[in-house]
Amino acid sequence: MSDAEEQLDLTEIGAIRALLASRPRPVGWDERRARLDEVGSSWPVAGDIRCEAVAFDGLAAEWSLAPGSDGDKVLLFFHGGGYCSGSVKSHRRMVTEAGRAMGMRTLAIDYRRAPEHPFPAQHEDALAAWRFLARQGVAPDRIVVGGDSAGGNLSLSLVGRLRAAGERLPYCLWLVSPWTDLSMSGATLATKDGVDPIIHGAYLEELAGAYVPRDVERRDPLISPLFADLRGFPPMLIQVGSAETLLSDATRLAEAAGAADVKLRLEIWPHMIHAWPVWNAQLDAGRRALASAGNFVRDQL
């Protein structure tokens, strides 16, 4: 990275930090959901993107397609939000530009959220989305599965379920700031707490408590895919910011996947905060991260 790029990143991420700090942290699920939708959709989708709402199996979802993209290839995207917030709306700019960078159609899912719908509702919805793509005639080797934060967790867990059932797997995984350990044993939860403007230990504990039933062990591989047997998983790109409390969730996932002979690339982006590509419209590092993801996916496909 050049000095000019680093200075630009610092300036632009500073503006995003200011946006996040412009109001008090929301309290309660409704306020949190509204706030994430608001800040995530601060900049609209590009005018040349075609979006189309779709519904299946009781789920709302959205297709998107950028000019020149291959409609026969699909990014199946699961949004972040700690399983309790986030939506197609909050992540629309991120997923549509990811589809542009990857040169493919996207399908973003409004899966059910906790605490109204705890585990395993989200896993059932992810599997329903996978089955929907199969009914549309999209072959597994034409599908990229990805998401940020809890969406990265859900992406990994979907692959784990498919592998356990002996089914064909997606061609690759794209994981941004993945939340992989709901037992919260990562060292950076403490060491990065002072620089992460979004994710803190008490907040994560509240999210995990809302999502995971009390009789379910949080180190269960379907809850915390960091502890899964990752042998046979498809190639994965892991992108994480250096200013994240979840940094060690990503680096330990890379270590575990590498030890299981999974082909992967780990990118740690200096100064970046949790799920920074959400703000790609005003963040050059967000656009570069999406471009890097596009290059990775194109190399795999």
C-alpha cells in the first residue's frame, strides 16, 4: 500500500467512524435493526444495477444483476447483523457491488432473525435458499456462498450441513469479518476492544444469548464453525480489518482451514473496521476489497 492510499484509507474510514458515532448506540432489537438499515443504506445502489424481489418457502429475497455479469453464476449472500439484525436493505449496496466485481448474479436472503427465531431457523432458511437455486437450475459449481459477520458464520455452517449430507458443495466461499466463535475465546476481543467502533464483548454476548438456545453448546461446530472439521471445504477468501475485535475469529479460521488442507486466502486490511465493504460507496478500501474478492472468485471459477 502506498502512503497516499494509506492516508486516503485513514481519512475515509475516519468519516465512516464519525457516521457511526453521530448518534448514541441504539438499544433494543427494533432500534438496532432500524439503525443498521439506516447506516447500511446511506448510499443507494448504483443506477445500472437491476434488482428484483423474489419470495420462496416463506422467505423474502432479492436478485441483483450488474451489466455484463453472467446470470448463470450466482453469489448466494447472507447478511451480517449478529443473527438479530441486518437485512437485504442494509447490505444491498455491498452485495450488488460484490456481484459486479465477481461478474455474476446475486441472491441476497432475508433469513429469520433472533430472538424471535433462534437457532436453527437461520440454518433452515440458508438450506431453503440453496434448494431454491437448485430448482432454478443453478449447479453447485456455479455458486459462490458468502456473507459478512454472522453471514460468514452461516455460510460456513451451510457448507458443513451439505458436506455432512454428502451433497455437492459450492465452488468457493467469500467470508468478510466472519463471526466464527460464539464461545468468544478470541484474544482480539480484548486487545482490539478500544479501536473497534461496532463490536464489543458485551454486545456479542447479548447477540449469542438471543441466537443460541440455552441447551445448545456454543462450541457446537454448527454454532461456531471455527471448531468444525473443515476437511473437504471449498476454497475460501477471508477478509478482515485490523481494527476488529473479531480479527482472531478470522485468523484462527484461516489457521484451522489451512491445517485441514483447504485452499484459502486471508486478507487483513489495515485500519479497517467490521464489515467495511458495506460502505464501499464512500470507502475506497471497501471497493478494493470487493475487487479483490472478484479476482479471487474469477480465479476459482
